[in-house]
Amino acid sequence: MSEAGGGRGCGSPAPQRAPWSLVATAAALCLVTATSVWTAGAAPMTREEKQRLGNQVLEMFDHAYGNYMDHAYPADELMPLTCRGRIRGEEPSRGDVDDALGKFSLTLIDSLDTLVVLNKTKEFEDAVKKVLRDVNLDNDVVVSVFETNIRVLGGLLGGHSLAIMLKEKGEYMQWYNDELLQMAKQLGYKLLPAFNTTSGLPYPRINLKFGIRKPEARTGTETDTCTACAGTLILEFAALSRFTGATIFEEYARKALDFLWEKRQRSSNLVGVTINIHTGDWVRKDSGVGAGIDSYYEYLLKAYVLLGDDSFLERFNTHYDAIMRYISQPPLLLDVHIHKPMLNARTWMDALLAFFPGLQVLKGDIRPAIETHEMLYQVIKKHNFLPEAFTTDFRVHWAQHPLRPEFAESTYFLYKATGDPYYLEVGKTLIENLNKYARVPCGFAAMKDVRTGSHEDRMDSFFLAEMFKYLYLLFADKEDIIFDIEDYIFTTEAHLLPLWLSTTNQSISKKSTTSEYIELDDSNFDWTCPNTQILFPNDPLYAQSIREPLKNVVDKSCPRGVIRVREESFRSGAKPPLRARDFMATNPEHLEILKKMGVSLIHLKDGRVQLVQHAIQAASSIDAEDGLRFMQEMIELSSQQQKEQQLPPRAVQIVSHPFFGRVVLTAGPAQFGLDLSKHKETRGFVASSKPYNGCSELTNPEAVMGKIALLQRGQCMFAEKARNIQNAGAIGGIVIDDNEGSSSDTAPLFQMAGDGKDTDDIKIPMLFLFSKEGSIILDAIREYEEVEVLLSDKAKDRDPETESEPQSADQTTSGSQEVDGESPEDSSLNSHSESSSPATTDNAAAGASPSQEKIGLAGFETECTYFDEDEEQSETEEDSNPNVSWDQEDQPLHPIVADWNEDMRAIKMLKKALMKKKIVIKKGEL
């Protein structure tokens, strides 16, 4: 979500642009003109190949954008699995994720300037007319100030910037008279009430119609906001002020940035993740470059680029020095505590930090950018996509991937900086993975779990706003773009703002509030416009030499230095720290060591023992770090013991015509029956059992013989259902939730528990689907009668041959792949027995508070609580088998995109069936 488009030439500022001061920015901008210096690190890609890939990106965008316009518009986003629009209030709530939706055709607005970058000027003109005709910004809906600013306000301003450019060229948009700018101004005024706080930091949410704190507004009681939420406003608000002459927007955004700067931790020069908007106190005191902080740093540097105010660069350089001192542990970027920056705050990284190598390119610090980018690429090659979070030894921590564009963004800027064709090959891999694993008949679907290949029914607007823009620019030559991209800067949502705004309507005071800035000893800060000899010292293989040591980093054990080990910890004669595997609660010496590490042992009334670490109570910072490591080891040790009880999710993949494996549904496993991770996957046609609940001997055994039986949850135990369909000759079973509207998007998966008896007699695989996923199979049966599915531990690659040849029923194939990890849903993957209510659970950990993790160890139950840690730190961290990988061989595009027209006809028929289903429900309610 970041990065700038670049400047003019080395030592040559953009027209009407204030001269570059200090450095870093000029350094990176000059790199764009030096891309021909070295390309010997990899075989250069031919012009024809680049054109082919560029055209492929255009086709992919047309597939995503066209399906949004055909099946979702004017809704905010497309739901690509069910082929309909996501409308706020009409779909189950997804929590904070839905705060981006404001019933303002979000995807269309977010895609405006992408259309121009991709040279789709006619479509752009039509899209602008639709926005002006259809979009209403006065809806009674509570939205995120941050998301509305970067996506909607930024989208309107980016659209306006390119509309006036096209109008000046004289062919398109001749009718345009700043209508998008007027809409942006209207939206800007609707966001201003959010800044009505004593600190100047905005409330995180606002009602578009009623503002803040009115009874009908349903918001305004929040006390906290994230640093990025308050610090990612200056580009859009300043551009709005510069375009319109209304200075109030830039003033409010500057005040928020000033307050965050004043509240930084003065000894470390770091900022926390969340802050109290009234008092300025840090609520979460961990600091990194990923979620919650990321674009705050980005906007400091880009505010200097766009506005020419040296104080923003001074602040960025101060923060950057702290990041490189404490957070950067090449190739990793690990969160630390702002008051004790030598102490790691967690042992995992989130996907949003993938923007940082691109920001480092803009800064002019190329080596660490290459290192971190290569590490991320190795993770992608292992999992096909970048998981939402992964551990320091590169195991999956959160398994989703919502098609984020940050890695593609950094790839583009590294290619612009180095000219190394290696990054073109990286981009090619991204394109192939998107088409192979995320493409569905109605768009591109987010990955529910990168290990199983299951999909989520979402296609976020940022996918069109950013992903296709960066991928197209990666392969485009200058003549392929109808305007000079280097005359613009990219916002965090990749919207384009013209650099000439720096000299327009400059009524805002540029008085620096960076009164305590001290010149740092980083020599990078002295650069004004370095030549390539400094960045790439006489070595055409410079970037390759940096990447080479990292080629196998993901497949090896945890790299040295991942957890900081200070030399003084290993002084001669010093005892090694206590390890979790050696700990005994009855050993007085161990208890004394715990006390020294700031770890308290509390005996609870129910007989359990609770371990709590307070780093501030440790004897020293070294002991505090040993305590943190001990707590982390304790949880990992427990997770290994519980592995057999907490199975990973499974996948139900529809492989028959017209789906051909493109639709993958997330399924819950069973604690009995065939283990799909250790045995053959099961493939067969589906058939509904009679009775549908499967709680008695089946009356239609001939219908389920040799097939996978569909059953409804309820009225008896899961194991009893399994025995009844097995006796009827079924080769597998899928239990569908009887709670209508339930979905794996909004409810945690669980394991189907046994009945308390010996279940070794159950030999067939059993999987559980929530109502929404199950209805996709049921509706397919209504339309096609014969529907074939694959039950497996994770989705299998689509076979092009099966897309033209029908499969026989009762087909079972071999090729199991063991998955041994957890997604965010897995951490709450609770064991349910059919006789219990949905709210009950047999998992002891289910009742833990957000900051706690209960673990069983050595005959007693321990509850580990991290001091000053976020909720996710205590979740179980597991990963897939490192010896298993999906098929990475190149797959031609044409089999994947073949027969789309026929597929779309089938999807439309399914959509009609869904609509009929909705009408029946409404009649029943009446």
C-alpha cells in the first residue's frame, strides 16, 4: 500500500517543483533514470515477453473489473464465489473489515486511475460518469476514517488528477469541469468532524450522514486509534487543500502528524501501534513497520516529496534510523517494545510490512530492501502467496491472503531502482499464482488458507486499485503509458497525485515542529543525488550477490540472529537460560529463575497454574528477554503436544463441469474416520442422504453407494451419521450446518467430535461445511444434478485435461500432502460433539481471555500470559510440512481461461437459483 512514482532526472527537479533538499528522496528518484547501469544479474527479458505479460495483466484486470461491473455494481465490492455484490448490512458482519464499505461503489472509485494507467481511457470516462450519476456520499453508515480517506477520497483525487491531464491532451474528458474534485471536497468536509478531539487525532470512525457523537451517529465513543490511521491523511488532505484552496484540510492533517511526532518515545524515537486520541498515551507499546504503523512512516517521506517541507524528511530520517537500529534484523523486520527496543515484542511478521522494501528504495537504502524482498519472495515460493502473518522461522501464523498488493509494489520499485530482470521474473510468478490459485469464474477470490488453497468470498477494492497497476507498470515501457508516471506520486492506495501541487496554494505555514531533530550519523542522510557507483559499487551482479545467501533461508532452520542474543548473556561461566522443555514446577531453583526473569507462577482455585510475565519486574533486560523466550517456548511446546487434537482445516473442491476445481470451500475436519492428511484424498460425486440428517438407516442406499453423502447437522452425533452413510456404501460424507446463513468467513471452524465410543470402525472421511459453503454445493446439484468434489487436506492444482473430459463417478486418486499447521481459524478450531450446543466446546483453551493461552504440560495445565503483548502473540503458531510443496511448474494460461463464457452462463444460472432461494425465505418470513 505505498510508494512514489519518482522524480525527473538526477539533479533535475520536476517542473515548478521546489528543489530537493536532503537527500534520500532525490537518491531514490535518481535511481529510476539509472536502470540501464546493470542488468547482467539475470538474463534480460525480451520486449515481446514483457508485452505478453503486460497484456496478460490487462486481461486479468478486465476479468476482475468486468465481473464487478456486471455482477456487483453499484455495491462496494464483488463477492466472486457467489457472484454478487457485497452490500453493507445485507451480508453477515465481518467486524472492522466492513468499515471500509460505505455504500459508495467503493471498487469503482478505487479503480478510476487504474483505468488510465492501463490505457483504458474510454472505460475511465464511462466510469467517471457513473460515479457522478450514481454515487451518494450522504449515507447513514459508519465508516473508517482511514479507509475512506485512502480509498474514496484518494480515489476521487486520483481520478481528478488524471481527468484534467486527459482534458489537457484534448481527446478525452472535454466535458469535465472538476466534478470529481467537488465530490472529494464534499467528502473531505464529511470527514472533518472526526478531528474534533483535544489532541487533533481523528476518531477512527465517522457516520457519513450524522458525523460524530450524535445519538443517530452510532459512533464517537472510541478512545483509541492506530498510528497509521491518524498518520495517513496528509497526502490526500493536503492535495485537497492545494486543489481547492481550502486550507483547513491540510491544517488538520498536519496537526495530527505533529501530535504523533511529539508523542514518540524520545529515547528510542519509535512510535507504538495504538494511541489514546484524547490523552495521547500509548495503548499498545509495540513498534514495527507492519500493520498499525506502516503508512505513517510512508507518509512522512512522501509528504516531503509532495509538499517540499523539510521537517517531514527530518522526522522520517529520525524514525528510519531507529527502525534500522532496533527493528531491522536482516532480512527480518521484527516488532520491539518502544521503551525497551532491544526486546522483541513478538516472533512473527505480518504481510503488510512487504511495502517497506519499496519505501527503502524511495529512501535510497537499496541493500536492506533487496534482502527483505528476497526473504518475502522465498516465503511466497513456499506458500504461493504471502500469508497474513508468518513466524521468524517462516511457518504460517495467520493463513489468509486477501490478495494484498504490497509485495508487487516493492517488486516494481526495486526493478525501477536496479533494472535487474530478476524482478520481472518475480512479477511473472505473481501473475501465474494469481491465475492458477485465485482466479475463479467471477473474478479473483481471496485465499482463506494458503496451505489448503481454500477461497474466501471477497475481492477487496485495493486489488484493482493497486495490484494490477503495479504489475502493469512493472512490464510496461515508457511508450506503453499515455502520460509520464514520474510526474506523480503514489499514495498508500496507489492513487496518483501530481508533483506540481508542491507549489500550488501554499498558504500553509511550513514552520518546522521538529525542534529536537539531531543530525544522525547515517551517511545516507548526506546524499543529495548519488551516482550509481555509490549504490552499486562497480559490480553488475550487486543485487544478485545480496540475494544469493537468502535463496534457501525459508527451507533452513531459523536464521542466526532472529532472536537477539547479546554477548554478555554468554559470558564465561554463566549458566544458560532455563528452557521450557526442562522446566519443573516442583523445582525450587527453577522457580527462582522464573522470578528473576519476571515470570510469576500463580495457583488458581480450579487447580490450574498460571504463568505471567512482567518484563518490568525482571532483574535485568537480559533476564526479561530470557523470560519472553521462555514463555514463547512454553506455548510452542504445548502446541506440539496438542497437535493431534487440533487438526488443520480441510478443503472441499468442486472439480466437475463447469467449476473444474476453481471453487474451493473451507471445511472442518473430524476426529474420526480417514485422515486426509495421511491417506488418499477422496474424489466422487455427491448425493443427498435420506433422511437428510443421517440419524437412522438410510432409505436411499442406492443413491449414495460409491458417492460422497451430504447430510444436515443436528438430531444425533456426528459419528452416528458417519456410520449410517458408511453402512449404505458411501465413500465419504459432508455434514452441512443447519444454522442458515452461517459461514466460515464469520464463524470459527471446529472439529467434529466422536460420540465417546470407539470410532475405529469409521473408515470414510468426514468433513463439515457451514451453511453458506454448503449451499454452493446444493445449488450446483439443482442446476447440474451430477456434481463431483474432491475431499483433501488442501486444494489440488487444476488439471487442464479435466476441463474438457468428464470424470467418472467414484474416482479416488492418490497423492496426499500432509498439512501440519493452523490458520487464525485453527487457533479456535474447537472440538464439538453433535449433542452439544454450538456455543459449547470441549477445548479448554476456548475460554481463555484474549491475552492468554492455556496449555497443558507435564500433567498440569498452565496458562501463559504475555505482559504488554497483543492478542495474536498468544495464539498457537504452527506450520505446514516443510517437505511438502504445491506443483510449481508453469501452467499455460489458455487452459485456465478457456470456456469462460460457458462458465459464466453456469454461474448466472446459479445466481438465479440463489435469488429464488432468497425469495422463498422472504415469503416464509412474511
